[in-house]
Amino acid sequence: MTKLLHIRLWIVLMLCGIVFNARAQITVTTGIPSSTSSGSGGTLPSLTFIVENTNSTPIAITDIDMYRASNSSGNTYTLHYSSTSLSGAPSIASPTWTVITSAVQSAVTTTAIHPSFTGMYFTIPANTVYRFAVTTSGTNFNYGGATSTPNSFSNGGVTIGTGNYQINGANVGYWNSTSPRFWAGTITFVPVGPCTSPPTPGTVTINNTTPCLGQNVDLGLTGNSFGTGQTFQWESATNVSGTWTPEGSPNPIHNITVTPAAIGTIYYRCAVTCGASTSYSDTVAVTVPALFPGGNYTINAAMPTGGSNFQSFTDAVAAIKCGITSSITFDVAPGSGPYNEQIDLPATIGADPTKTVTFNGNGNTITQTLTSNTGNYATINLDGADYISFNNLNIEALGTTYGFGVHLMNSADNNSFNNCSITASTTATSTTSACVSMSASSTSYSTGGVNGKNNSFDSCNLSGG
């Protein structure tokens, strides 16, 4: 009897071990490419590769790390997938390609494999090939060049195919329209079992609760259940109590990108279904701000933000970032500085020849001293903003390694700097320090692109860098 009990216990433990191992995380890695390279440019810079699940059960990708350098710091990477565009030159657009998730890339100083997409749960069905594309808000990618080897890497029944790995006689690995190029990184996955009823809906995650009109919002879930047969249906409503309208169709993917179509507040939630049972996530509100009224305003650090005053340049830019009704002038109170901050002026301000934005510095100083790579070196970054004027303002970027006084990118046109002093470190020797930079990267002074035209610097003093 005792021997029989021991045998039964041994069988139970073995079965538990089998289940445990089946749920353990498994990684597939390409390692550092044998022929390292990088690329820049493209209207939607993208790098493609395939993942093939040869197992008889689905898998879920939980983490993707990528081979990247410091010029990726602070950029937004977006991960797309396609079940039909498996090889050949890709066109990264709907309906062929679907967004899985986006992530702002952490600051790095070495070119190596670094975390890029974490906290995922993206399922690939049994015996299925998906092609992935990573796009960036910058222009640069690091990858393996045309002569890299090998072109496939496998573990646990999952294969990464890159570069000149072929499906239907065509390469899978493209950098924009150039092939072969070899994606490099690590994919972590777990096997997937059947969903459990009732499902756990989890909590909504959101990257931006106050987008400008026309901007995308990324929605996801955390703490939710997963499993084969489970679907996610995102819904929206103009009132927190409903009526709810589906956003897209039911999907085994729990992430979605939405674009609010009107000024005001819209609510989102996710219906999670397993079999006949549906559970609902919490509800989040997304508010698209109205256009900011034109007129005269002040910037004064000695007074709080409110009424017609802003306590900082940052507060002033936040107020106008989603558009203006007419021309605006900000007068900085004399002697109220220095203002220790960095500001980014986006294209969504919408200034034009009939509605301009003017900052009268009145001899004040806006300054920053970076001691590490934060992904944005500029004291004043004009990111697609047009018709912005800065008058009689001292602009400083004093970091001995990192710092641009003024940076222009993404077609920042018709801007002017008049009677300004622009100062970078006088002891810096790195190309990451400059008074004025026009570049498609916020961390490089020399990345090509249509970065700006008709910009003027009149009676300005430039020093250092």
C-alpha cells in the first residue's frame, strides 16, 4: 500500500513538473549580428522579421528586446504584425498590418540588445507564421547588415527569421525598401492553454489621456487573463454609463490604437469574453482639449499658473499644444528667471501666418544642464512647430556632454529667433553638444531629413558647443 502511494505521488509530481515546464518562459535570441549596421531615413522607418510557431499549441510573446543604440533613447517604437504580408517589400499600413503595442524607448549608452517591448501577451496560433515590423518616431535603426549570418534562430519550437530568410521565394527582412537587413534581438514566450470562464478583464492602461485632435491613443490591459478562445472587444461611449459602441471587432489581442474624432471627452472599456461569459474592464476617460484662445499672456515664475499667467514655459506650451484660435503673445516678466526647463513645441500647435506664437523673453534665461542621455538634448525643441518667434531670450544648454540650445526637426518652418543669446557648453568636445541643431533625431545633430526651412536667426549671439 505504501509503495502504491509512493508511485501515485511520484506520478502526480511528474505531472506537476510537466505542467510547470510547459508554462515556463522560453527565449529565442539572435545575439549581436555578425555584420553590424544601421540605417536612417524613410517616411515610416521600419524593420521587418518573421516569427514561426511550429508547436501544436499557441504561444504568447511576453517580451521583445531589440538591438539598439543611444540614438533610440526617447524614441517611440511601434510593433506591427501581419498574417498575410510574410515576405517581400512591406507596406506598413492597415488593413494588412495591425498595431500590437507602442513603447517609449529607455535611455541607453551602449549599442547592444536592450528591452524594447515589455509586459506583452501577444498570441501566435499553433503552426502559424506572423511577420512583424517595428517602426520608430525617429529615423534610425540598428540591425545586421546585408552579409549577416545566420538568418534563422530557433528554440522551443519557435523560429525567428531575419534578413534573407525566405518565404515564397522572397526575403522577410527589410529596412524600409532595402533587403536583406537582419533584425536582431530576443523574443520571450510562454505556451498558451485554454481560456478560463469567467475571464479576468484586468485594468486599462493608456499612454495619453489628453491627446490633441487626430492623435492616436494606445489602450491595453494589465492583470487580465489570457487563453485560447478568449477575445477582447474594445468599446467607446460619450457618456460613462453608455451607450457603448464597438471599436473594431473581437480580437485575441488585448491592445488597440484609437483616434478620438472630436473635441470633448470619450470613455473606453474592454469586454473580455471566454465562451459564453463576458467580463468588463474598468473605464477610462480621454479628453481632447479645445483650441486655446488667442491673446496676451504672461510667464512669471513668481506667480502660479492661472488666469492669464503661466508659472513656466512648460505650462505655457502645454496650454497651446493642441491648437490655438488666433495669435498669442507670451511676455516673460522681467527678472523672473532663470527658468530651469526644457520645452518641446509640436506641430499640433497649428500656428500659421494668420495665427502666430511669440515669446518675448525680456532678457530672461531658459536653461538646462543634462548630466546623462535623456533622449532629448534640446532646451528648446521645435518638433514640427511653425511660425513661432523668440525675442530677447537667453537660451542655455550647459551639459558638458549632452545639450542643444535650439533644435529643429520634422519640418519646423518659418520660425524666428531675434536678439537672442544661445549658449552651449564652452568645454564640450562631443557632437552631442551644439548651440543650434537641425536634425531628424532629438539626440543627433546630423540625422538627415526635412527638418525645417525659412527659419531665421537675426542679431543672435551663439557661443560654445
